Amino acid sequence: MTEESRKSQKFFQGAKDSRLSVKLGRRWEKLIIQICDDYFFYEQVEDFNEPNLESWKKFDDGRDLSTYDFNSDGLGETKDLANNQKLAYRHRRISELYLQGLEALLTAEQLQEWQELYELTDSHTDGWLTAGRTILQSCIESSVSEGDGNGGSMGLGFTSLVNVLVTSGSLIPSLVKILLFKLNKFISHEHVYSSTEVGKLQCFQWIRQRFDSPQPKFCVIGDGLDECEAAEALKWPFIKIDPQPYGHFRLPELSVQVIDNYMRVIYGDDDCST
């Protein structure tokens, strides 16, 4: 057994019950759809998917929505100016709900279902949900480190760090998933992009334009061919997450040091800025 295999073995706890996997997946699907429809206007905005919440800001006049009736404002099926404004109101409200968090939205029964499902899934996947939160937290902590005392940098050495999510799923369900997977603390709603309509490369290009700090540096982490090809096109480092039980890079094994090493291969030894 290779060293990588031995390392993976401490995370992988043996073959999984496929029936339980399907059951958990269906429970997640039901909960996601329920929250999307009950709180995030998904039935109303499903056919108006945009790559980013910021896309709607140009139609928003800043109207006070505290007494606005979303159910009787006459939202139509076309993208004319009147409808775009109504859609902008909904997406502004979605941003507010994201910032508010699910704990303030869900019923006691839904909260119990969420917590139980999260714990069951984390256990069933050998800690993938916890690992996702841990690596994002580690990157943030590394970005505020001051150095090792010997003229070197500790961890990534970022002067500023932003976590951005680019997903092939629709925008609103993806925002709900982030909340359910407890990643909203690390990913702001304006930094979530849906590539459904435009593709990963276009989203990456928008992200590059958006972060105009001096010499910004990027690193892509994912498991798909499309983000790999997009990263290669922009000459960004790409770390492929391997879902296989003895894969070289399973999520629980990903560390700040691994990310740092990949970035130094592309950018050299200078501290990273974004």
C-alpha cells in the first residue's frame, strides 16, 4: 500500500451503503427544494437564472421592501423593464435572507431535519462536509498570519483572500446549498456564480476582472473537466479533488500547504494577494 493510500485509509471507513447514499440524497433534494420555494422565491425566479446576484442591481431602485407584497406585484414571464425591477427586488431580498442565515428562517421541525441530515451525511462521507468548512477556515486564518518570525510567510501569506464559488447549478438552489452545508460564513453571496448559462471560463474571466488588486493570484479547486480547462486557459493553478476512497487528493486531505505549493509553482515564491 502506498503512503497516499495509508493516509487516505484513516478517512475512508470502507464501502458505503448505496441505499443509504440514495436516501440521503433524496432527503437533501427535498429539503433544498422546500427551502428554495418557501423562502427564496424559486418558483417565481426559476426561469430567470443569472450568473450572479449582482446582475440584478442595475434594475433595483432601492425601494423599501419591508411592506412589499411579492405575491401580488404582478411578476410576469418576460424580461421587460417592469419585470426586471420586480426580479431585482426578489434577488435583493434573497441576498438579505442569505446574510440572515437559515437559523432565523426555518421552523423548529426544519431545523431539526437539517441538523440531523447534516450529521448523517458528514458521517456517511467520512467528514467531507466538515473538511470543506475546515479548509475554508484554514485559508482565512492563514491570510491574516503575520509571518514565521524568520522573514518567511506562514501558510498562504495572503494580504487579502476571497473565497469564490463557481457552480454548474442554478444560482438560487446553489445559494441555499451553501447555507445548508454551513459554508455561508466563508463565501459571501455576491461571490457565488452560476455557470449554467455562460460556462466556467466566462465566470472565471468575470472574476479576474472583478478583483483588480495589484497582481491578483487565483487558485481553482474542483473535480470537473470544465473548471480544469477554464483554469488552464487562464493559466491558473488547478487542484483536482478526487472523490475516490484512495484518491491522491480527497477533500479531507487538502491543506493550506498543498494549496500554497500549487500556487508557488505558477506564481513563484512571492506572497499571494487574492
